[in-house]
Amino acid sequence: MPEIKTPKIKTPKDRFLAKEPQAVESTEKRAYNSQTFYKPQTGENILNAHTGHIHYKDVITGELKEIDSTIIQKGDYFEMDKASYHLRVPKYTDEFIQFDNQYEGDSHRIEMKLVGEKKEFIKTDKSHLLAKDVFGQGIDLELGTGYDSFRKEIVINEKPTDLSKDLEFKFELKVDGLK
């Protein structure tokens, strides 16, 4: 299945440089939620601060790098590993999804697996996966990655025909390393 092409979403750095094209980032001054830019024509330093993370610490180099929440397909699984958390999603819903927290050396893993019908995850755009009809006809599971979050959304596409009983969405969970 060909990957769906979507327009490139600009990073916080791209948006800032569009307003201040002569500015140069001082990467050694990066923090999880800020960037510092130097304007050579005026000698000013400008702090570009954010309420959430825009950088993550590379576990190998220790450098703060720009977050990229793009999900990449690698054979029989999908992966996102350019944020303060890492995500690995199997191609099918009958295997465990792995979420690893990597913030400041904290290392815990949460794994979840759907209890129900085996369905395939498909990539719908750069940061979303979808398993259609996984909880019955018209009830999908959508997974999404962001700068500091992994979202699991149950999408009910139409009103269920039988409202006499509660809808149930079951997951098997494994948690390791929580303090």
C-alpha cells in the first residue's frame, strides 16, 4: 500500500525563522522547551520558549535534538523514536504496542494489546495509524504521536444499533519500571 503524502508541517524553528530569517540558532543553548537564536545584524539573543517540549535528549549522544513525531514503517511494525518517548506498534492488533518513556533517563515501559478481532494498522498520515472496525463494525482505533504525547482514540463512526448494553473496549496491559 503506498504511503499517503501530506504537506510538511513546519517545526517551531521553521516558524520562527520565517519571521526572523537572519537569526541563527545557538544549539548549545537548547532546552527541552526552548530555542535561543542569535541575530548577527543587531547582536541580540532571542529566546523562543514553548509550553511543551520541542526537543528530546538523544540517548546515545546526550544532545538535545528537534522532535520529529513521524511514524516510520519498519517491516512488520511501525516506530517513532525521535521524542522523549519511543513507540513501537505491530502491524496487527493482536500483538503488544510498546510505549517507552525516555525522559531524563526515566525508563519505564507500558505495553497494551487489544482484546478482540485481529485487524491491520494502516498509516493514514505522518503521525497517525488506524485499525478499522477493531471493536466491531464502524468502531475504529486511531493512534497518534505528538511532541509530548501518544494518543489512543476510539472512533465511533456511527451510532450503534443496539443501545441496550454498554460498549466495551478491552485492552491487556503490561507495566514495567514505574516508580
